[in-house]
Amino acid sequence: MMNVSPDKAIPPAKPKKKVITESIVTFLFFLVIGVWLWQAQGHIFFLFNFGYIGLAAAMGELLFGILPREKKVRGRKLSQLLIGLYMLGVLGFLGRENMQIEGFFFYLLAGTFSGPVLHYLIAKIGGTILFGRGWCSWACWTTMVLDFLPWMSPREGRKRYWGALRYVHFGLALGLVLLLWYGFRMQDFDQHSLVELNWLIIGNLLYFTVAIVLAAVLKDNRAFCKYVCPIPVLMKLGARFSIWKIEIRPDLCTQCGLCEKHCPMNIRLLDYMRKGRRVTSTECIACQQCVNTCPESAIRYAKGYDGGGREFLHFS
């Protein structure tokens, strides 16, 4: 059994009352957005949409807060499933809205105030100022599948320079949309069309295939996120200055390295602590695996105001 010295006593778990309060605040945050858009646009669907997303996020947050450490991941996975299936299944397949990044580009060019535009502006651009890349681990419909694969903790470090593929993917997606819009005059953009549905289906089949194959080959659930997914290109700037980040307390940390071993994004977490900083890496997805695995409870997800700085990552 591990002996803990008095000056490094493990802090008590977060009180359940505080967890419940924070979950209610999360729900109300999304509900306010829904009410505002409902009143501004005149569509009550916004109230249902953001009310549902807020409820799903709050439920996941609540379970994450009250479950024992070894089961906390179930709260995050619940949130992933509830939000991911809704975004992909209801808004995407049933609503025939192209939730892929290409759909976002098309809707912007068409000047259409649609689901994908709202989704990207709120969750993947504006929301990063608050929660960094939390979307990637709490709501993404691709990783809701990947996180059920057996390689949550990567077997080795990142592949150096492979991350550039994300920028290539982003550029190709944008280039394709611009070519179709201006070169082939595909400007009679019809929202909710069969074309949108087919694009969504084919795009996601490709995404899931590549993601699962990469995970199996590299023994890393998050390989797709690190090397192929174009969304982090939009998220990185806001994530660098996000209010909520991972923080390691040097007075409690024994530098055992378990947090880094289990970090799915290969972040050198302890280097940030040694420099007296929160984890400002734009690769952090706020999954809180480090929080769950720390035997000294020295790591927490906390608010603050900082940003910038060097990326500290493990490479193979």
C-alpha cells in the first residue's frame, strides 16, 4: 500500500453538491444559447437542439463527477454517445445536413445560417475559448466509436511530422469546396438535399474506415485525431487560450509518470508542471485520463487565464 506523507495528503474528492451544481450550470449554459437563438431566429427547434445537447453534456459531467475513479470514463462516453449519435443521426442523416467540414464551408459560402454553421462556430471555434478541444473527447461522433477500441493509452509516442497531414486534409477539403463553388458553379446549394446526405454518408464511411485502421495498426485509439482529422486546425488557436485547462500541483505530484503514460495525445504533462504552467498544449482534448490515473490526486481540470508557449509532446 502506498504511504502518503502529511504534506502530500490526497485532497478530498469534489463534493457531490458541487458536481451537481456544475452540471446544472452546464445545462443552463446551453439552454440560454437555445433560448437566444429561438428568439432571434424564430425557430423553437433551437431550444430543443441546445437543450438536448446541454442535458447530454450535463449528464456525462454529473456521472464523471460522482462515479469512482476507475469508472469515471463512463460519464464521458455517455456524453459522447448521446451527443455524437444526435449530431450524426438526427441532424445529419435524418435532417440531411452535411456535418462534415466541407458542409461547413459550403454553408458559409451560401450564407446559410444552418446547423453545421452553428455547430462549427459554437463548438469547434468559439467554444474552444472556454473548454479547449473538449469537443474531441466529450462529443465527437468519430471518437465515440474509437474510444471503445482497446488502445486508449498509446503503445508508443507520436509519429514525427505526421501531424502535418491534418493541415493537408484541411487544405484539400477547402480547395475542393472552392473548386466546386467557383470552378463548377455549384452555387445552387440546396440544404437538406440527397446530395448532402450522400456526402455525409460517404465522408463518414471514409473517416471511420481510416480511423479504425490507423488505430489498429498503430495501437492508438487517437491516431486519427493526431494525424488525419482536419478539425483541430480550426480549434488550435482558441484552445491555446482556453479558460479551462489541466493543472498539475507540484506540491502533490511525485512525478511517477502515470499521467503521461495514459495520456491518449502523448503530451509531456510534467514538463508543463516543471515550468510552473498549466497544460497549454493545443493537443489536450480535456479527456481527463490524467486526472483519473494520478495516484496522488495531484491533477485537476481548472479555470484560469494563460496561453501560448511551446508544445511538449512525446515522439517515437
